[in-house]
Amino acid sequence: MALTRDLSNWKAGPIGRMPTDQPVAANAKWWTGSIIGYNAAGFLDTVDNAAAGNVVGIAPCAVDNTGGADDALRAQIILEQTVDLAAGVIVMSDVGGPIFASDDNTLQIADNGKLVGSLDAIRNGFARIRIG
């Protein structure tokens, strides 16, 4: 289910690469912990609105560009790092394989073109995802 508030049950692993000042899409709004991608025009948006193949990473803080134009706001996204997200229906036999996002808070094994990274482990109800 898509996020409706900041996500408190995710954990960042060792600090990854965070690009500076990435442009945010018009009317984009996301919460801390959202899975983020680039839309067809190349602006950051939730993975729900991202073009296939363009998942970028995890939002370290909330962004609200409601009513704003493309590039009216800029944001940073966590890239190339390991994060722990709620595991949902992912099981141990999925470890080592690719992991995809169906919305900004839901991981899945089925390939929908929105690759987040690889599943490194499942621990205490969290899926450890290697982004990038």
C-alpha cells in the first residue's frame, strides 16, 4: 500500500551515495522512506509515477511539491546502499534475487520493470535490500 505518512519502520545501512539537488516533479509528494524514481520527463517522483527501469532509491525525508512546477523543488535520495524495509510477502527463498517496487512502500518479487535492487537477507520482519 502506498505511504500516507513518514515511514518509521525502515533502517538505513552504511551511508551510500546521495546526489545533491535532484529536480522534483510537478505536484510530487512523498514521505520519509518512500521508494523514489525518475518519471518519463526525468524528474524525481514516487515509484508509482516513475517510468519503468528508473527506480533511484529511498527518500531520507518527506517532500511536498503539491502545486509546484517541475524543478520547483530539489531533493536528495539515498542511492547505492543497503536499507531494511518491511518484508511483506517476501520469503527466504527469494534471498539473492532481484526485488521490485509496486508502489512507494511495497516490495515484490514479480518483475514489473521497477527494479529496486537485490534482496540480501530477511531479518526480524525486514527485507535487507541492496539498492543500486
